[in-house]
Amino acid sequence: MSEILDEHAARHQAGSRHPSATDFKPITDQSDTLIGWTYATDSRRQRYGWILTDGRVSPATEDHRSGAEEYGRRSI
């Protein structure tokens, strides 16, 4: 798995699991280093997932972006 360094690459990788992924927002750690992105699984923004810079994509989705962000951080 290759490192995901920008939002374009994150969109491409997340699209393999969630083809309609949209509305990407960065996730940073405590030192403000980018560790990934959260995204809405579709345009209605009812479920949220995450993708990390190491290419891992959330196996499940969350009801709220904050939940997806927290699970993404815990997955580091």
C-alpha cells in the first residue's frame, strides 16, 4: 500500500470502498501533522468514513464526522 500524501490520492483510495465519497476534511494529530482525512460517504452526508496517510480506509462508517475522526486517530 502506498502512502497517501494529498486529498486527490485520498479520494482515489477511499473511492475503492465508497465510490461516492465526498467532502474530505483533514485529520491531524496533536502536533498538527496530517494523519488522514474524514469524508462523507455520499452527498447527503449521513455517514462518514476515514482514510489514513498509510492508505488504510475505514472498515465501517459512523453517524458523525467526529466519530470517524476519532476512530481514524485511534487507528494510528
